[in-house]
Amino acid sequence: MKPTISRITRLLPDQSLLCILGSDVIPESLRLSKTEKEFAMKRLAQKDDHVFLNSYYKSTYLIRLKEGLPLHRIREDLRRTAYNIRNLIKSNNHEELVITSSDAYKGAVEDFCEGLMLSCYSFDKYKTKPENNGHKAYPSSILLHGDLDERDIRWLTSSVDAVWFARDLINEPVNYLNAPALAEEIRKFGLSAGLRVEILNKGKIEALKMGGLLAVNRGSVDPPVFCILEWHPENCINKNPFILTGKGIVYDTGGLNIKTGDYMSGMKGDMAGAAVVAGAMSVIARAGLPLHVVGLIPATDNRPGGNAYTQGDIITMHNNTTVEVGNTDAEGRLILADAISYSSRYSPELIINVATLTGSAAMTFGSQAIAIMGNADEKYFSLLNISGEDVFERVARLPFWEEYGEMLKSDVADIRNIGGREAGAITAGKFLENFTEYPFIHLDIAGTISLKKDDYYRLKEGTGTGLRLLSAFFRRMVDNHPGKE
């Protein structure tokens, strides 16, 4: 159960309240006693990151902003502080909590609220004895006070809702979330956000000759699906749509090149790219961004059963490119290649692909950065970099030189689905580039999407990382448009 978020215009004397301070001046509006002020000032002088005051009829939390850091680091520190004091806030069982600020940067209230809401997520639907019951786990209502409007609140709530949705999908086991079930969850969430949603069944996928998706699906008893999400308002500022493609492998055994040891652990989350794309599409729609955006999500599991595809098979893809299968555990790029080539019918301005594609990306950047590469204009990479700092879902760019594509040459087909051991993240991206003639950017989220322990509000297991990045990217694109008033 998530708390509700709403805006208030004035503070009441008996409300439990959290105030973000941009200076050591405590505003009179907090109505603290002389003793409370003296205690708070002493603690602030000691550079404590928060001060808690427990009065008879209310609780007061004071958060002092860091100084001497770039704004994006101050914002992230505030979100992390929300994680650090979430248990203190939970333990006080507030029915309501007001969040306000004094002498702080514009947006501080929303940043703290976002950090708190993302820190309070839990996946406990299958626990028969939940640790927390009902709204007592955290405030049932969060009231925001300050210089913000309904647009800010709508963005905050839609973003948090989308991350919770994406985390739920990533954490859901495959025995409850196979490909058709994933499509149904995406359909319901997309429609609730105002998106146009179309789900293509196996018959339509066969008619479209999506050889990659069909090949990967051959070892499964469940049919593949292909989800199309579209947001196309009347006031679009882009003539040609942006395309988001997301990998929807609901479980990856590796196929006949089966994963060994503990490498299969966590593979229920191999559809994280699909969850991120669906979530970002919902934020764009709920915020009413004047952009034409299409989300394409191919989905299946990758299993070694039945008539599973094999190493050495040659597959004819949606765009008629032939692919020699060098490894059945390089399956994500096969289903995505069909989605990327399908996107050509839209004549897109830009294609952004999101996938847990390679262990190479995770080994290169760990959990601290999303690997990014592509052939699109520098303005898009710059905007993604800035947006990544905004929400602290940072990107790290890899080279995309032509020579890496030569590592995919095949003696018997147009290309192979793997290169060598070296530069695995890059060659995976170069493989995908073969399936579009339009500007292309690839985000490999393998290192950031699932964690073994909390990284502050990026909680253990599914994080949803990449969703807030894409949402911020499109919001900045609209805000930076020359026609924006």
C-alpha cells in the first residue's frame, strides 16, 4: 500500500512535519519551543544529517542540506537521507506527514518525497505473515507544502507509481508471470495511463516473420507476445516518433547453452527492459508530454525444452537478415532485433533500446552506471547524461566503432549473434544496429537493475533503474524545446 500524496497551502500547529533546511535558520512557521530550537541548533552545528524532535502532540524532523556540492549531488544526498531515516519515520506511525522546506532549492520537497516513497517499497505479496500491516508501515498520507504545483505532483506520483510497477514485475517469479501474463499486466497499466495498447499473439508474430522471437520461444510451452504501446497526443512537438524497445525475457535458462552454477539466479528479472519501457511510457502519458512515443516489447522465456533452437541454427529475422546462432544464451538481442526492425514502419526520429543484455556491461561498470552506446546525434547522448545526473541514474558511454561490428561476421549467414569474449557489451549493441537504418541508442542495464543489497532507495532485488532516466530525458526534451513557453 503506497501513501497518497497531495499538496497543502498552509501549515497547522499540530501536524507532524519534516522540514528541509537550506541554512541553519529554523523558520518560525515550525512553531518550535525555545528549548527545541536550542537542541536543534546544537545538533545542526555538529553537522548531523537530521534532527528529530518528539513533542507531545507532534513529531518534527529537520534535514540540513549539504553544501559545497553540485546540485545533482545535493539532490541525491537528500534522497539518500530519506532512505536513512525511513525506519525512524515508520516507527512513529504517522497518519499524515507534512514535508516542507526553508531556504532550500526549488524541488527539494519533491526529491525527499521521491526518496522516501522509493525507500518504502517492498515485495511481500506472497508472505503469509507480512512484517507490516496496512498503512502503519509508513504515513498513509504525505502532504507537500511549498513552491510546487499540480504538474510537479503529477510527475512525482506517476514516476513513483511506475517504479513500483516495474519493481513488482521484475521481482515476480515466472511461475506467476510468464510472457502472456506480462503482456496482460502491461496492458492494464498502459490503459490506466491513457496509452493505446495492442498485444500481438503468436499467430500475428508468425505472420510478421519475427524469426528471432519465434526461435527463442521454441523451447517454451508458453507462446510469445509482442506488445505495442503508443502515446500520440494532438500537440506533439516531434514530427517522427521516438521508439523505446525493451527486452521481455521473462526467464532465461540460457536455452541449450544452459547457464551453470548460480548464473541462473535472478533470471526472473531478465524482462527488466520491458518493465522499464512500460513504466516510462506510463509516466510520459500521465504527465501529458506533447511527444509521439511508441514502446515495443517482445516477450518470451528462453528454455531448453521441446524443439529448442540450437547453436548453429540459422534464423531469418523480421527484416530478412539471416543470423547464425553462436550461443542460445545470447537470446535477448534476437528478440530485440525483430522489435527494432519492426520500428522502421514508424520512420522514427530515434530508437532507444533498453535491456539486461550482457554480463560484460555489469562487469565493466558494476551497479553504478548504465552502459550506453549508439550512432545517434550527440545532442541525445548529452541530454541522457544530464538527465542521468538529474535522477542519479548515471550513464557511461562505450565506443561504437565499425571495427566492433566485424567481430560478428559469419561464414554461413549474414551475421552471428555473438562476437568473441572481448567487448561483449559493445558487440551486442553492434548486433542490434544491423536491424535499423534510423538513429539508435542502446542502454545495457544489466549491472544496475537487480542488487544483492540496498543501495539506499535503490532497494535489494529489482530496482527499476533506467525508468526515471528515460522519463527525465523526455521531460527535458520538452522543456528545452524552442517552442516551450
